[in-house]
Amino acid sequence: MSANAPEHRIGHDVDRVDQVSSVLLLGVAVVGAALTVAINAVLV
């Protein structure tokens, strides 16, 4: 489906269709921060 097609825009927002959701990005950031702290604690 083309991005210019009217059906593409009806009832869809950016978070659900065109990009990764904000909740998923937040989860990745939290997990990455936790892993960084854990690895740093093991190495130091």
C-alpha cells in the first residue's frame, strides 16, 4: 500500500504503523541501561 493512499492514513497513527512504538524504545533503553550497569559492576 502506498503511503499516499487514503486508506494508509485513516485510523492509523505514527506509533502504530510507520515507526517503532515509543513503549518499545523505552523498554530497549531501560534494558540497555540495566545491562550497562550490570556489566560495569562485574568488570570493576
